[in-house]
Amino acid sequence: MTTQPGVEFRSLTIPASLDAAGSDEFREFTRVRNAVYREIADNDDDAITPEELLPQYQPSSEAIRYVWAVHRGGRMIGRAGIDFPLEEGSRAGFWLVELLREHWGVGIGSAALALVERTAREHGRTVLQSWAEHPDAPGPRLAAPTGFGSIPEDHVARFYRRHGYALEQIERESRLDLQTSADTVARLLRDAEAAAAGYRVVQWQAPTPAEYVDGYAWMKSRMSTDTPMGALEFDEEVWDADRIALHDKRVLDGGRTMLVTAAQHLATGELVAFNELTIGADATAPSHQEDTLVLKEHRGHRLGQLVKCAGLTTWRRDIAPASDRVITFNAEENRPMLDINEAIGFVPSAYHGAWKKVVE
């Protein structure tokens, strides 16, 4: 599709492997992605290799994905895409439009969004949602309707608002120095162990052992219902053994390492809390703390603190000793998890806006 002379949106060919046809385009797609995030954050903490990214783009039974590489003047300058979850009755579409900064302000982003929204309408999706980092800056600010946090009314925020999107929630990005926090993590782990009588810690690396698959799947399904989401719309996800196997396969196929730390209720044997830590093939790169959840009926026993601190202890000692920091994200209103993170030593490093529009 052409929007103006020299600009094209080309459906991205997803190769089966990086040795297959189309792999050069995917490598360039990854490079441009990383360059966009470097411009936004002024660091490479969100960089990923083509080997790590490709498994995330393979076809699956979870969602339909459309991806376009944005070209201008014969070179790739950005990307656009939208995912449609396949849960029954889903109204949602999750999209992104990302361009290198030198190509802002000439209508390319608006044309890309028009393509995204047209595709959503063709699939009967009416709730469109998107996330973007908003680096701190002086001037007018936008407050989240949740009552927690604000972002600058920057170029990106104005783009969303101009196209009818409303800010619904703010996510805090936080970082932890893995080395200087060691003593604090050890102390908090001892405190959590004392408070969590009747529970024990179990840990594994992907792939998930058979004995933990059902419990892990149930906890992953609760991430779509039991975490703060403001007025954003998420479908209740169904996780089973097949979906856990696909989740693990993506980790392993991308050459990544994932440690899952869970709390097991001794009286029933059920897994009732979990935390995930991941890193790519570069052992010196930042680590990422991904999903963390305590099932509602087991809250109040410091299980979130338990699984986070036990995970960080094993991670630093046995798995990624050369990684110097951990990055994580939390809804700004998720005070219970932020309290734990702040006590451990996580400090805010960036804020991301969650944007939503309901279309006819």
C-alpha cells in the first residue's frame, strides 16, 4: 500500500528460520525495531536479536497477527502491526506503529494507523489498544484516569489523542542493580520465608516439568483477570498444557533462559504464586522480570516477596551472574507489587502510557 510518493507498507514475510528465504528482511526489521527503541530510551536495554524475536512471530493458535514493514525512499524506516486474540467473542486488537524519528511529522504514522484500524474493522474488532513509552519532559502533562501517575503531553501522546485514543493507564518501568541489592534481597527473603509458613518455594527452568504444568497454566490464565488494568479490555485467557509447551518453545527457540519461581501450598500441593526471570543469549545483557502473580485466595502471606526474592537469589548466584540489572513493568496503581519492588531496590526508570479507542 502506498501513502505518498516513496512510502510503502509491505506485509512482512515471516521466515520459518533465519536460514530461510526472507530472513534478511526479518533481520533488518529487527535492526530497525531496536533503533527505534534506542532513540526513545537512549539505551539498548530493549534490544533483541533476530534469533530471539523470530519465535514470537511464528504462527500460533493464540492470535492472528498482521505485520507491515514501513519503507521510504527504498529503505525500511519502521514497522506497524496488529494482533487479534482468538478467545471466543474477543473485541480487542492490540497494535503498534513505530517509526525512526527522522520520519515523524509527515503523515506516515497516520497512514500506518489508518491501515491498522481498517484491518481491525475488517475483523470486527472494535476495542483498539496500544502502549508507548513517554520519556519525562517539561510542560503540560496528562494524568491517568486510574488516579495514579502522569505522562508529558509529548509528540506521541498528541498523536494518540489526535486519532481519538484516550490514556487509560500508566505502567512504571523499574530497574534493579543486581549486585548492590544482594544483601537487601537476602534479608527480605528471610522475612518472607518466616511469614509464609505452610508454603515452600519450587523453581524450574523452561521447559516446565510435567508435575507443574497444570498449576503454572492456571496461574498464567489468572494474569488476564487478577491484575490491575483500569478500563483496558483483556479477554480471559485459557492456558493448558499445549499453551505452556508453546510458551516454553518460544523461550528455548529464541535461545533465551527463563527461571520460574513458584510458591507451593503444602496442604494441597497447589502452586499459588509465581515469578518469571528471563535473559537472552548475551549473559551480560539486562535481565527481565516478567509475570508475577499471587492467587487472590493466598494473598497476605508475603508470597509475592517470597517468589521475587527467591528468584533473584537463584538468578544472581546460579543463572545470570554477569547480568548487572533487572528490568520490570508494573501498573502504576499496583501498589502491592510496587511496594515489594521498591523494598527490594527497584527504582523507576521510565513510564509507558496505555491507550484505548472504541471504534464503530
